[in-house]
Amino acid sequence: MKKVVKTQVGIIGSGPAGLTLSRILSLCGIDSIIIENQSREYIEQRVRAGVLESGTVDLLNQIGVGGRMMKEGMVHHAVELRYDKTSHMIDLTGLTGKEIMVYGQQEIVKDLVMAHVDKEKRPIYFQVSDVQLNDIETDKPEICYLHEGSEYHIQCDIIAGCDGFHGVSRQSIPTNKLSIYEHAFPFAWLGILAEATPSTDNVIYANHEKGFALHSMRSPSLVRNYVQCNVEDNVNNWSDDRIWSELQDRMELEEGFTLNEGTILEKGITPMRGFIADPMQFGNLFLAGDSAHIVPPTGAKGLNLALRDVRILSSAIEEKIKKNNRSYLDSYTKDCLPHVWHAQYFSWSMTHMLHKFSDNDPYQAQLQLSQLRHVTTSLHASTALAENYVGLF
């Protein structure tokens, strides 16, 4: 049985981008409907990013979903770079006047879903399937999908594709209308989530002869650690003992350091890549977040970029719906892409500075050490890194 539903904005995907967009639009008096192919439980437990720029924190507070974040989030005023068994602090707050917040993406999703479903009683249609986009070049685009045995058609003015890299939104744009820029790095990250007390007050980035390592945290009792591994590696090759041993080796300091260990709750391997689709729009379909771009996670920019897209897109939608002014929608890609490319560059440069690219290239290894010494001893170089890390815009 076919059911037709009408709304102003149809949103595909209930990650941070889609949920935040719907929240902003609701506060502006604009109606939207969100559909999602996963369950509520899945999206609320999916561990992803956790480092929030100051502008991201400000946005979540402005839209009324930052209360728990401000109580439970972990404010960081510095990041630590390790190389040659030495530790060097980049004073984010001292150099920029800003700080970062560590608060898991899944916690942001929980806060947004609670505001959307439990408080405002607005539905999110979970576990939909067979999503198709029709007539996206017209003034009346349509989203079709199956949900609980029924066929639905959402008729709307605008479609926001917030359904990630593998979602249907970008795939609905004709390939001859898109320019794709992508780069695959010759390594991956093995990431773990573990029950352990954070070992420091700051995120640690470590350059080591055995490969890159990262220590971060999600709460006072939950850590997120990574080690560089082969892009074709299998997680079954990494026992818990091997993971902790590698982390201990790559985090070592001349004066001594022991990383706090604990029970590993989950582990997985993530390929490292950069990806940008240009344009981020086609007709009345607009892409936001991972559906339009992927950045290497070294720069901690993915979630922050997604919410910056949403900030721009929501303003453009409001201008179109309330004032019938389409100029901001038409310039959406032009307004987003310069910052997307800048974040791509910063993430690329951090990746090149910190990772081992070859077993037989001492020349490159020495260049990395030279760059690290420059970044940690030059005021201008430290400031540039700090500005990029906390968010330039």
C-alpha cells in the first residue's frame, strides 16, 4: 500500500548531520522528516568521532542540546605530540584562546534523538529500506522507501542527503555531473574502545619507528586508542595483548611512561582515505557530511565539517522557504568547499607528519622528525597547528 507524506525538507540519515539539520530547521519553524536505515539502538551505540571544535560546541549549545555535553564532556586545552621518545605540548588555549571538547559522537546522537523523539514527539523513521530519490531536478523532489511493510513517498521541497559515504544520496547524482577527488593512503588504523582510565589529560599523537599511535578518551573510564597497521590487515591478527604491547611501545618516553590498560570492548580496522565530491548539490538535493567528503581522521575534522555543512545549509534553506530567496542554496557548494579543502589539507599534513610510509625510507623519516621539531619549537608553526585544530572558522 502506497502512503504519501508531505513535508518541507526530507532528510536521509540520522547521524549528527541529519539530526542537527532537523533540529535547527525545527527551531526556525520549518518542517522536516528524517528516515534512517539503521535502528535507534544502533546509531546511539555506534562509536565514531569525539573531538569537537569550539564552534561545534557553540552550535550544539545554541540549539539546546548541549546540556549533558557541558556536564560530561572533557575540555582539553592542549594536544601532545610525541617523537624521539620525547613529549611536546601544543598549547591550544594559550595560542588561540580556544579549546576543544572530547565528547563521543554517539553521545551527541543520543542527545539529538532524545530532543527530537522523546521531548518534541517528532518521529524518526528507523530501519527503512529500498530508498530511492525521484525528480531531484524539479521543484517537487520525492523520497521513496519501504517501512514496516508499507511503501512511502515523501513529497518535499528540498532533500538533504546526510546518509554517509555509502548512502544513496550521492549515488543519485548523475556521475557525469560530479567531479570526484580521492586519495587512498597505504595504511590503516586499528582502533579500540577500552574500559580504562585515560593516561593523560590530553590527546596524544605519537610518531614512532614502528608506526603511528593515538591515545584519546571518551569519558573518565573509557578510552579510544589507535595504532597504524597494514591496509590489508585483519583484526583477527591483533590479540588484545599485541594491541596493548604496540601501544606501549609507540607511546614510550625517555623518562618513562605506561599507558593505562583495560578490557577492550571493541576493535576494528579503518582504511585511511580522503574524498571530496564536487558539487555538493544537484537540483534540490544537497549533500552534507560524509556523503560529500571524507577526511583522514588524523585531523579530527569529520564530525566538525559535517556540522559546519549543516550550519550553512540550514541558513540557505531558511532563506529559500521563508523569503523565496534561492541564492544561498545555489551557492551552497561554493560556500562549503573552500573550508572542506582546507580541512582536507590539514588532515593530510598531519597524516604525513605522523605516519610511517615505508620500511625502507630513512630520508622521509628524517623529514618527519624535522617537521615535528619545527612544529613544536616555532611559535608560528605551533600557532598554525593550534588554529587548525580548534577550528579556523
